[in-house]
Amino acid sequence: MTGLFKILIVDDDADYRETYRMLLVKKGYIIAVASSAEEAYKLMDREFYPLIISDIMMPGVSGVEFLKEVKDKYSKSIEVIMVTGYGSVETAVQTMKLGAFGYFIKSHNPEELILEIEKVHKIFSLQNVNEINKNSKKSRYLYTSKNKQMQRVYEMVEQVAESNSNVLITGESGVGKEIIANMIHDKSGRSNKPFIPINCGYFSTGLIESELFGHEKGAFTGATTRRIGHLEEANEGTVFLDEIGDMEEGTQVKLLRVLETRQIERIGSNKLIDVDFRLVSATNKDLVKAVADGKFREDLFFRINTIEINIPPLRQRKEDIEDLIYFLLNRYNKEMGKGITDIDENTKQQLLNYNYPGNIRELKNIIERLVVLSRGNTLKDELFKSSRLLNNDTEEKETNNKLSSYKEAKKNFEIEYIKEVLKSCNNNITHAAKQMDISRRQLFNKIVEYDLKEYSNDTN
Ligand SMILES: Nc1ncnc2c1ncn2[C@@H]1O[C@H](COP(=O)(O)OP(=O)(O)OP(=O)(O)O)[C@@H](O)[C@H]1O
């Protein structure tokens, strides 16, 4: 029995990840991989994985720490199988006291691991996975609003969820487009099936097509095994195409054909395969303008936006900031085991008056940072001195007497962020790209664009 059981493999050893990914894909499981705990958290924020297979010895957050975080911050219902070499069998045994489902010794027969996985799968099939999934999401996101336009967004989610119509979600970066797409899926009849997010901006043309449609073994250099594409893998679920405005013309044509015929061809094969998925797309670009400029196909535009949902930026829904602050404070308080009971009035006013060019994502990051830095039981404004994000709006304004544009602020943030990650990865682009959850090519392009070659040790 495999069905659509999703497993996340977390291991810093690429060979190990790939070997087990291939083995388990062959058995019919849906596999995601992460090279570190940090990368795993990002995937887990987007999707629910009932089973995680995690290495014990990892640089950065260790497997044991990771296990604790999964159980404390995500869900106790997530099962974790620890893998280890002979050297740390004792630690592996101890992890069972912390709630690990079991452990597997790397040099043993992989069939032992498969048997363990099947056990977990059987247990899960007997439980209502969806309820668990929804409950863990409920505590992570605020689904109410005092803003009229946002209330209309939630009403539309309820109205469109049951239909099969293609939905296009528009809005600036960080407003919560993916959260809304996820909500549509959860409220639809497809909620028992996969929700598959794909960021079109992450992949080169060839790669995105392989991600979407899959490929046959030998279809191109490097295609050493058959790969099932996400449109096929969705299998009665929902596909979320983020940043659809970044899709190349050739891929747009192919996607349009799939939407019209509901059939795909894997790359390297001319066999037509029926697919059943609901499409939700998102963009922070002006697609009407992109159509007028000849950058986005008009026929595809009309196909994907049967229903359009526009999410307002946070600065246009200031009445929600306070609720979001308390919601996020509460969430991080719990997650980090802090005892913060209140916010200093001055601090609150600064948070309420800030403009949030990065929208909810930025507010979330600021609160998370403040909670990490806070010592007592009240969030205090002096903490802003260490929060670069808000300093942009206060100190810089005083010295420069002008605010930088959104584009400039975003660029500055990107430069600092890239520098920091590269530093933490000993200037290795491949590792840094993995940590950032973007492709190596994307990171390389940014390094060239921002002239950051001195921070990387492999620039080709
Ligand atoms: N309603 C909410 N409650 C709590 N947090 C939220 C909410 N909406 C969004 N967030 C947080 O803000 C961040 C950005 O959300 P999301 O990725 O959905 O935005 P987006 O519009 O898809 O951004 P992008 O265009 O950059 O992909 C997420 O990390 C999420 O945790």
C-alpha cells in the first residue's frame, strides 16, 4: 500500500538522499528532500509530511534537535524515523524516548527501512490526516480580517473552493497568496489529495517543463531515471503555480494545451496521459500589462483567471496589523517557549505605523526577530536598534531625509541576505543556494547582478 503518502528525507549527504529518494519513488511514495533542518522547515511550512526520515548527524541543527522541533512546533502526529551510522546507534535509541518512531542503520538492508515506512503508513491510513493537517495550519495563520477587501477575499475563497474553476491570485510579494491558495485547496473537495506548489521563477525553461510534465529515462542528458511531473503527481489535487508571470512563452503554450485537453506528454514520450488537477496561479506582476507587452499569452491569461482574487497590501489594511502582531507574538511565544505577555506601548505604535513594503512576510520576520531577542516578559522598543528592518524606516529617514524606493529596499535586503548566507556556507554557492531554497543558477545570476563575487569561491 503506497497511495499518495508523502515523505520528507532530511540528510546533508546528497548521495544518500538521492539513493533513498529513488528507492522510495519506485515504491510509489511522494518524496521531498532537504539537505538540512532549516531547508526542511521551509518545506514543512508549505506542506504537511506525515513521515520524515532524518539523519542524526547533520551540520547546523542536529537530527536530535530537529526531531524535538518537529514534535514541539509542528505536530506530535508527524512520525520521524532517524537514520544513523554504527557510531551513533546509542543516540538513535535515545531518540525514541523523544518520540522518534524508530531508527535505521545506514549499512543495513534498505528493506528494513521500507518495512518501518509501511508501518507508519498503515497507522496513518487509519487516522484522519486531514484534520491533523488543518489543525496544525490553524495555529500558524490568522484567517480573519477587519478589512472589507480582505473579508471579500475570504468570502470568495468559500465561494470558489467547491468549483473547479481556475483561480488567479494577484497581490504584492508577501501578502499571503500561497496561504490563500492553500485555503482554497483545503476547503475544496480535493482536500484529501495533494496540494503541490511550484514556483515558476525558480526554474530554467527546460527544468520547469520537466517539473510540470515529467520526463522519460534518457529524454535528455542527465535524465537517468523516469520522473513523474507535478501535474501528473497532483492526481485529483491542486497545483499552485506561483510567479506564473515568469513562465517562458514555450512553456505557456504547453500549459495552455494541457488546460484545454487535460492530457500531458512526458518529455521524451509521445504517449498522452490523462491528468486531473485544479489550477490556482499567482503573480505579483501586472499580467494585463505583460499581455499588452507581448510577454504573456492572452489565451493563457484568459484560461488561468476564470476567477481573480486580489489580495491588498498590508499598508492598505492597517486595521489588521494589531491582530496580526498579537497572533504572531503568541505563535512565536509558544514556539520558542518565551513568556512574553505584553508589548511596550511605544514599540506597538512603531509596529502599527510602519509601512511594511514586504507585507505580512516582513511583519512576521520582525516579530520573530523581536521574540528571539527579547529577555523579559514585555517586547521593548529598544530592541528595534537591533532590527535592521525597522531601522530602514526610522534612522535612515532621519539621516537621509528620504525613504528608499521599494525596489531599492528590496535590493539592499537581498544583498545583505545573500552575503550572510554565503558567509554561513563558507562562500560555497551550491550550499548557499540550497539553504535559500533557490536554484544555483538563480543565485549565481544574483551574485553577478550585485557584484558579490568576492563573497563566493566558485563563480562559474
Ligand atoms: N494570514 C496569515 N497569517 C499569518 N502569517 C501569514 C498569513 N499570510 C501570510 N503569512 C506569512 O507571510 C509569509 C508570506 O506568505 P506567502 O508566501 O503566502 O505570500 P506570497 O504572497 O505568496 O509571497 P510571494 O509572492 O513572495 O511568493 C508566509 O511565510 C506566511 O507565514
